[in-house]
Amino acid sequence: MKNEAYVALGSNIGNREEYLLKAIQKIQFHPSINVENVSSIYETEPVGYTDQTEFLNMVIKVSTDLSAFDLLEVLQDIEIHLDRKREVRWGPRTLDLDILLYNHENIVTELLVVPHPRMHERAFVLIPLCEINKSISIPTIEEPLSTIIDQLSDKEGVRIWKQKNGVDVFALLES
């Protein structure tokens, strides 16, 4: 699997943890994708549209033979399969899957923008990303992740909900 990607997962409807875990399982079971690392699960305040319940968020690292566009299609299919409805921008959702980084590529199209255009503004993305790869850089930004995170005003709204430990990391992918 020649490509490396980081994917953000979020949910704030129903059994939030179950939606995240089902999404990871579906991603892992795809023949052209391998889940290589999983962050802890964080509970976070909503951003943008704030009249909704708190989210569970996490980030995973995957390797894949898929192009960025094919990976996006797989992720969108998983969202639909897990009852994602796009009714309110930044509104409540069973599942949100976003490609944050794909290799070190800059992709700008109507369908896909990588690096994710607002990731550097969102502690709920950067904190779990930093957890699984402290040394990763965002291709369009020179500062290290730790510096970017330190400058974010919403980082206090990101709290560990379920700590990852070395023993159960891939237990998320079983069953």
C-alpha cells in the first residue's frame, strides 16, 4: 500500500462511539485500505453550528492503494451506509469522515481539498492527529503541530473521552 492518509472521524448523534468504531471496521475491511494507527477518542464542543450535542472525534492513519478521490468515495459510501444525512452545514451527524492529509500532496478541486482547508483551525482535529504522529507537518503550513495547537483558542473544549492504550488499539477493528 503506497499511499498514506490521515482521516478525521466525528459523530454526535445516537451511539457516537459505535458509529466511530463501525466506520473504522468498514475502512479496515476494505481490501485496498489498511488502518495503521488510531487516536484516542475525544469529546468536543461543536464548531460552526453550535446548537447541537457534543461530538466524539478521533483521527486514524491509513495506508492505501487508492487515489485520494477513490478514498473519498469509499469514505462517503461508509457515511451513507451509517445513516449520514447532510441537512445543516456543520450540523448534527451520525458520522463525518474527512481526509485531512494524503501523502504530502496539495489537492484543490471541487470534490476534494487536501490538506483539509480548516484543519489547522480545529483543535478537535489537530490534537488527535498530533497524538498519533507528533512530527507530521501540514504541507501548506510551516509551523509544527504543537505550535499550531498552542495558538488555538478552542483546545480546552477537546477532552479525552476514551484513552487509547497499546493493548486495545486494534481491538477497535475486531468483531
